[in-house]
Amino acid sequence: MPENSHFIDGQWHEGEGDSIAVENPTTAEEITTVNNATEGEIEEALTAARSAQVAWGRRPPVERGALLRETASVIAENVEELSDLLIEEQGKTRSVAEFEVSATAEYVRYMADWDRRIEGEILPSDDQGESIHLVRKPYGVVGAIIPWNFPLFVLFRKLAPALVAGNTVIAKPSEETPLSTLRMWELVEEEVDFPDGVVNFLTGDGSVGEGITSSDVLDLISFTGHRDTGIAIAREAAKDLTETQLELGGKAPAIVWKDADIEKAVERILKANTSFAGQLCTSVERIYVHSDVQEEFERTYTDAAEDLSVGDPAEDPDMGPHVNEAELEKTRDAVERAREEGAKILTGGGPPADRTKGYWYEPTVVTDIDQDSVLMDEEIFGPVSPIVSVSSFDEVIEYSNETEYGLSAYVYTDSYSTAMRGAHEIEFGEVYVNRTLGEALQGFHTGWNQSGNSGEDGKHGALKYTRLKTVYHNYGDGEPGW
């Protein structure tokens, strides 16, 4: 277990604020506690990041990239230990936990390689003896607020590109899952010589996040989490015109057309619905099935859901628990409200019979619901699969787009024209055709509408942590300008 709560200006701090219990969701038992950062500790971290930024930004990018490569190696060498912490504090199954840690190391390596790829531009001038340079510069100080569902991977989605671009960072892991983050940085800090103040960690609840994001020291706020929190951050940031990058959840539809391979669609949609108990922003949350294949799909999907293993995440079943009681109650409440609306539960609808402790909910399949049902409208963040029958592609496009969100969507069809029409007409930031969830490092994970205002990964994700400066170089004898 990590011994401290905060890392500020190159030093570990036990913390002076109120303690927060970290639970094991498998058993609902307390693992340990961390401390809320105080106002003084927040100010200390902000000051350290601001003081360190100029020297860090001047450092050659290849040196910044080299430190990130060392960081990736440390993470890759400690997959088992970090996975064990994810399992314990989060309830993530072993295979998914190990995937997260390994993918984090790979992501850091990928972003480190942008040390030689961030490019500017040279433009012709209107004046003789002059050239115009567009130069990419770091923002300065970045505040990174991290969600509980992928604490290591999402952390480095922000930290790695921010650092390679020359920014310093203050990161706040979720109070639900801080242990893997703190232990990871203990391991990194022992091996990698980052300058003091370049990376800072503060634990705590939403008040700590608010203390960080409301500071005028920040030049950029990168947040992944609930839509309402993101909107509040955007409003606060607008007071100082601080730049924001917000990824705010989703309500992903999956379209199963009449010519789809039903077996493959079932396998891939079920994985996209139940991986990590459905607690991903890209999880399938609504399923639209063509009426010609509805009966076959519902039967096959229900059978597959009933075959999933649910149990101790350390033993690597198909699915573990919800992360906490609040998330469990949200899932349970949504299903009960749908039941009251007249929905039919084909399987699931409650906790597994053999689980009396912890935060458990079975894979649940629901039918006989309308488009205006709570399950089709609100983000559930649980392993619930509501199925609605459709008969025309115009109808399913309308239904898919009938949401405030716009992150991920799925289309299953053997028709090229249907796939292309879906890809172009679904108003979401990313569309998966005939596959399950999972973004590529070189892609661009981006949400539209109330799913966010920016994106991460790939070239465009790396460049998001830079801003352009225009420099006019005059070397002639004329009188340039007005």
C-alpha cells in the first residue's frame, strides 16, 4: 500500500486533511484511508507546478521523451503489483486490470515518441525579406482530474502528452481509486528523475478537484468524468477563459441490422456492455435490433448473458462488482423504474444469489420498452442491456441520435452501404462497425454534444496540449507591416 496521500514538488506528504476511506467493492470492506488535500496543500502544488514549468518547457523535447520512456518501463515491470491494487480498490477483473496496466505502459511509449513529431509551420509572408513561423508551445500548467474507472490509463492519457509537450501537471486521482495511482508514482519516482514540481499528485474528493480547477494558476484543465461536473468546471474556467478538455460520458447505441452476423454481434455487444460491469463511457447502453431478427437476437443474447461468470475479480471471471454503493444503486434504480414502466426482464435484474457482501449486479437484459424509457435516455453505467425493435434505418438513426450524448456508437451489418450510412449519419464522435469497444492509441477518442468538447489519443490528442504562437521573422531592408 502507498504510505502517503500527496506528491508535491518532488516530495511525498502524508497529508493534513480529513481522511477518506478506500473500500474493496468485492466485500465492501475498508482497505485503507487517504487524506483530503487542504487549501494550503493545493496552493503548494499549484505554486510548484508554476515554478517548474519554465525550465521544463525549455528542456529539449527528446529529454522529456526519454523520461517518459523510462516511466513506461517502470510501469511495464510492475504489471502484477499494480493490477492487484486495481482489483482490490476497484473490483476490476484480473485480465482487464492487467490489460489496463500494460496498455498504460504502451500508451506512455507512444506519446513519448511525439518528442520528435510535434511540428510547426513556415508560411510565406506578404512582405519581402520576411517569413512567418507558427510554433507549437506548451500551455503551461495543466490540471488533470482523473475518473475512477481507468485511473492509470486515463491519467497517462493526460499526463504523457502534457509532459512531452512541455507542460507541468497537477493530477487528482479519484477518491474511489487512488491507491494504484499513488503506488505507481512511488515506483516511478524511485527510478525516473523528473525535476521537482513537474508532476504533482493530490488526493481528495470533489472539493479538492474544485480547488484545483478554480485556480487562476492553471492554463489548461483536462477532465474525464460525469457530465454535470464537466459543465461546472467549464463554467468556472470561463471566468478566466482557461482552456478546457472535457470527456463527459456517453449513451452508446448498438444497431443490429437484419443482415448482421448475429453470433458475432451478440458476442461483441455483450462484451461492450458487461466489461468492467458496464462502467465505461463507451459501454453499449442501448441496443436497436431490426424486427426481422429481434427474436433470434434476444434469445441468443440472453443465453450468452446467462453464461457469463460473475465472481471474485481476482479469480478473473467475466464480470466483477460495481465500484461502490452509489453506482450499484444507480443501476438498480434504473432497472426498477423500467420495470414499473412495464419493461420485461429476460435475465438478471438483481444481485447474484451467492453475493451478500459488496456491490454486485447481474448482467441484465430488458425488453418491451419504449424509446422514452429511462434505460434509453439516462446513462446507466451498469451491465444492463435494453433492447428495442426497429424496422427502418431512418428510424434507428433518429433513435440513436435522440440523446444529449455523442461519444461512441456501434453498427453491425454485412451491408457496405448500411455500414457507411451509419458511420456518416450517427452524430457521435466515434463509430465502431462490426467490432466491440476499445480505441487505438493512434486514433482520436472524442465525444460530441454533451459527451465533451475535445478528445485524446493519436496526433490530435498530443497536439491538444500545445497552442500555436505566430512569429514574424523579418530579415530584409523594406518596411513590412502596415
